[in-house]
Amino acid sequence: MAYKISTDCVACGTCEGECPVGAISSGDIYKIDPSLCTDCGTCANACPVGAISQE
């Protein structure tokens, strides 16, 4: 199950740099491509505001 970024995202970019497969893209709220996400949880652990959770 892929991870999802909620509207609590502050677009700091921390998760994008931590993703080992490049599944996260930037924007006002960052987005995770579920077809690329390997469900490793690295992004959720790196998010300083807890905006990432499993879908």
C-alpha cells in the first residue's frame, strides 16, 4: 500500500530528498506516485510535520 501526503504538508522538500526511488514530486503539496512507491516508509519517518501516512 503506497503512502500519501496530506494537506498538512508544508512543502519543505525533506521527503523528496529521502525517497530512494524518486516517487515524490514537488508542488504546493508534495505528491507520491503510487506506481513508484515501494512502501518503505522513509518519507513518513523524515516528514517533520507528520503529513505522510499509509493510504
